[in-house]
Amino acid sequence: VCASQEQVPSITVVDVGCGKAYLSFAVKGYLEATRNVTINFIGIDRNPNVIQSCCRMAESLGWNDSMTFVAEDIATFKPQTNPDIVLSLHACDTATDEALAFGVEHGAKLILSAPCCQHELQKTIGSNGKNKAILRNGILKERLADILTDAFRAQILRAIGYRTSVFEFIEPEATARNIMIRAIRINRHGTGMAIDEYRDLIDDWGCVPYLATRLLKTHPELEYKQDPN
């Protein structure tokens, strides 16, 4: 009697804003070669032309059975299987927030996101108040908004139950957009301290980030109510 082969674990990975999917193909090839896993990959992008290109590449590699590419907005995409890992490389502005929200709402165990240009918070930070010495200067306001946006994102993920870190994932010489947000689900809600720190950011800078608004239905703890005192 032949011994049954050990079942190879399967991992579902979703690449949000996959573009030509260089990252998708590299991740699938690397993980399957080094981790003894089967990777089922879903790439999502709004551009149907790049999606067609990705499908042709997957077919040429013999991966068309384990790689699916969809031309759709991430805000409306409904996967048949919840992802284990969500990736997002340089999705512009609030597209990064949509990728993070997608990972949260579908219970991803790991979210890896490298943000790109970030304009949404720049529009909502006022130029008055105690921080006006910084915010009256356009270039300083822009750079501060980049940092503040990612600080909000990381803190929101902590507050809703992810262990989150922010780090450089590549040398600055390669790209100035070299910040990575890594969030690992830890199966419990964030502490009261994490919520308090999130609300302190709102109090100090007078703005509510898009990601908080986006997740409010599923995470009402992110609702901000100004202290009347």
C-alpha cells in the first residue's frame, strides 16, 4: 500500500492594484520554491489592458489554474475565498486605504502595503492652530501629510486587532516611496491605549483619515466624538 503524500498547504494571496503583476509572479514563484506551499493568486486592477497582459503571462508559465486576474475596483470586488495575505505595492492615495480595508474586512492574516502618493489628508489638515508654522509651508505640509497618513493607517490597524509595524523595505536610492506597512492579525481587539492614541492623533491634527471613515460600519470604535470640554 502506497503511503499517502503529505498535503501541501494552500495560501490565497490577493494583490490589490497589481498592475503588470511583477510582484505577483515573483511572490508566487518564491514562496512555492522555498516554503513548500501552493499559492492561489488573485490580482486586481482597474485597467483591463494590464489584466489581459497578466492573464497571458500566467498562461505562458502554466499558472493559469492558480492565478486569477480581475479588472475591477477593489471597493466592489468580492472574493470567493477570503485571502490569507493581501499585498498592495504603491497604490496611489486612497487606493492604499481601500487595500487595507479589503484586507481587514476579509480577515486577512497578513497585510503588506507600500503606500504611494498621498493627497487626501493634505486637503483636510487646516493651516491654522498650533501647527500653522509647519502647515503654512506647502512642501512641509505635503511631507508631513505623508507621514501622518501612514501613522493613522498603522494606528487604526493596531486599534482593530493587528500587530503593526512601519519600516523601510528597500534603499532610498531605489525609490523615495520606500515605506512598508506590515500588519499581522492577532485575533483580538486593540487595547484601549491603541484607541486613545488614535483619537489623540485626531485631536492634535484636527482631521479624520479616510481609512477610519471607510471602516466605520464594521469597526464603530473608530468613530470620533469631540470632547465637549
